[in-house]
Amino acid sequence: MPCHTCGRETDSRRRECETCDTPVGEPAVRPDQRTFPVRGVGRAASVAVAVTALCHLVATLFPLPASLAAERAARRLDPGGLLVVVLLDGAIAVAYVLAFLVAAVLVIVWCHRARRNLDAFPGAGPTLATGWAVAGWLVPFVNVVVPYRVVANITRDSLWQPATPPLVKIWWAAWLVFYCGGSRIERLDRFEPDLPASPATPADFAAYVDHYRGSLDWELLPGLACLVAGVTLVALIERISAAQQARIDRAQRYGPVTPGMVVPSPGLP
């Protein structure tokens, strides 16, 4: 008998499909459970994550040209040239914060929908309640473990993987490096002496040069980690969204399913 989820022939002696773990005879989606579209919000989340990673990369590398521009302004004692550098630095920071906030909201919405869909997929085995798909990102200390568990569970049950794929582990390791590294930079900046508001002397300009030179050393590792985390998260969102949406579409293709109704095989995607 073909599996209604993946289309593979199932062994009548087994209770579940060997490929997707769907119980033999069960539809691809439970008729009494609501499903949520994930392709659109997943694509929006992917774009937002990519923009955030790009903004952070620009912010990470900005101290390099900024230090050169600060040196040139110091040689000329030109506060106007230094002001341009400071304004650009602030604009990049604002763009990153806005992109990060948008990406965070979209990723949480996507994560919640993808987790809710698991309840409608026969054979899926959610390990945490649906609420943790949202609260797991927001509760301090919990957010260093729970989002990984939620996404790992979504990945396994959406892509029919018996174990958590390495891509999920790479994503979370990179995110933790970025998260911890970013926190350390914030603590260091908090104790850094204030830069002169109106630079006039060579010492004032030198303070800006030293500031940008030192920033690159501290921000390089978190910047690379952010890039890796962004790329891997986009890959995960796209793969999971495509797999879940394909499963939902296959179930809808044959209309509503009632208990006891014989469901035709959708065949291989």
C-alpha cells in the first residue's frame, strides 16, 4: 500500500512508513487539525535574516575604512570628515537593529507556524509544547537551549530525518558564538571612555582612530559567526518551508479527509 505522505510502498507488516514514519493508512495531514501556510512567511523571514546578516557584516567590517578615514581626518584636523564617519557608523547600526527586529519577529512567527503544523502531521513526534516555539526565544537563559530543540524537532519531522541534521547544529553553534560575543562587546563598550564630542586636538582624533582599530579586533569573530548563522538559518527555513508546504498541498489536492475514508496515493513528489 502506498504511503499517503511520501508515496513510497509500505510494508504491510509494519505500522509506519519506513521513510516518513506516517502510520500506514493515515492521510498526509490529519483532517481534524488546522495547518498554517509557511512558504510566504518563511520567504519573508529568509530575506529579513539575509538582510540582517549583511548589515551586521557591513557593521563588522566598517571599522577598517572608518579607521583610515579617521586617520585622514586626524592628519588634517578635519572634524567634518570625522563627523561623516560617525554618522555612517550610526546609520549602519540603526539599519542593523531594525533589520534584526524584523527578522526576529518573522522567524518567531515562522517557527510557531511550522511547529503547529507538526500536530497535523501523522507520524510526527513533537517533543515540546507549541508555546515554546515563541517563549523559547524570549525567556532569558531558556533561549540558549529551547529554540535549538524546537527547530531540531521541526527539521527532523518535516524532512523525515531520524536524527538532527548537522546543519541545525552548525546554525545553533554559530548563533551562540554570535550571541555571547555580541554581549561581550556590549559590556566592553559600556566601560570604554566617551569619545570627544567635538574633536579639536590631535589627541581627540587619535581617540577615534584607536576606537575603530580596536573595534575590528573584537567584532570579527562574532561577525563571522553571524554570517554563518544567517546562511544556515536561511537554508533551514527554505528547506523546511518547502517540505511542509508540499505535504499540505498534497493533502489538499484530494480534498477533505474524513475518518474511514480511503485516501488515494499522491505518488512521489
